[in-house]
Amino acid sequence: MNYVTLIYLVNLVLYAMYFFGRTQSGEAMSGLDYTVSGILSVFLFFAGYLNARKGMIYRTVLWMFFINVFLFICSGLFDQFGSSFNILSTGNSDSFLFSLALLVYNGYLFPLTVILDGSGLALVVPVVLSFILPSLGYWIGKKLHGDKQNPAEV
């Protein structure tokens, strides 16, 4: 079982439940919003760690990154060439559907995307974090798991 994929889907469901249960507007972020986002990010870090502990290869932590890169590239392509693809874009050649899919798929980073809204980084940061968080967890898990095996082998 790929823990990163599982945790990504769990994060999506948990943050959707939290987001739709909120009573305040989407623009006003509270400390609880940042705390929930941080905890869900730690879950993703821990999922990479679990993949390493279970002996999975490094590529298993990168599937969500590849999906994010695909959505990001499609967002950019449809933003540039959107007028040729009227079904998948809005009237001003914006790549609305792919950008929305990228933001929803990384919903646990919603407070961060609100802060970065309008700067262009709101689409870049989720892609980068989907690489960094599971990879960092994986490499720490690999390092700790490898140190426990080496004394037994000697």
C-alpha cells in the first residue's frame, strides 16, 4: 500500500470536512486553519516516512508530485492556448478547471494559497511541497531504517 497516496486522499477528505464545517469566510484565516493545514502536512511527511520503513522504492512517494506537475503543466498550457480549447477553459483563455483541480487536490494547503493568491505562487507552492514533504519523510525513514539494519548484518 502506498501511504503517500492514501494520506493525500485522506487529507483531501479531512480538509474538505473541516473547510465546509467552518463558519467564517474563506478570506479570514484563523490560527486553527493554519494548525489544521500544518497537521495535515505533517501527515504527508509521515506517509513518506512510512513508505521508506516498509521498504518501498523512492518513486512511490512521487506519484502525487507527478499528478501535481501534470495539473500544473495543463494549467499553464491551457492558460496560453485556452482559446483553442473552449470546452476546458473559461472565456478569457484561463485554465480555470486545471487550476481549480490543482488547488482542490492540494486543499490541505488552503491557508497558504490564500496568502499567496494573486502572486502566481499559489499554484507553484503546492507542486513544490508535494515533492518536498514526502521526499523528506522518505529520506529520513530510509536513513533511520538503514541504520537499524546495518548493525544486524555485520
